[in-house]
Amino acid sequence: MSELLKLPNVGKVLEEHLLAVGIETPEQLRETGAQEAFRRIRIGRDPGACLHMLYGIQGAILGVPDKFLAAGIKQELQSFYCKVKE
């Protein structure tokens, strides 16, 4: 069990994805950022990774459940997601 599992929104599947793309600690996740971590997962692990996963990663970085992300943050992530999935 990695330290990543102690973060909100991080379950076994997201933990496995993060570990597989070289993100092994909460510190590495914060340094990498949600958008880059998600991009790596989409390219290297799961081309069908969804917007909800991106929200979960951002929430993990901020230490909050994804349902509590501010509307502005969600909008920024939605814009990024639309660009990545094209």
C-alpha cells in the first residue's frame, strides 16, 4: 500500500495508474500536478480515463473530496479535458 491511498479520491485503480506513470508519493503528485498526471494516465495507461478521474486527482492534490472542488477549478479542468480528449 502506497502513501497515495491516504489521499482523498485515491482508490486502488487510481493508485495503480499513478504508480505506473511514475508518480509514487503525494509529493510527486503535487509537483506533477493534476493535468500532467492525468495526461500521463491517458497516454500510458487508460485512453478512456474520464473527467471524474481528473477531478479526483485534483481533489487528492488539494486534500478534498472531488465533490468539494470549486466551480472555477472544475471549469478549468473541463477545458483541459476537452483539449486532451480530442
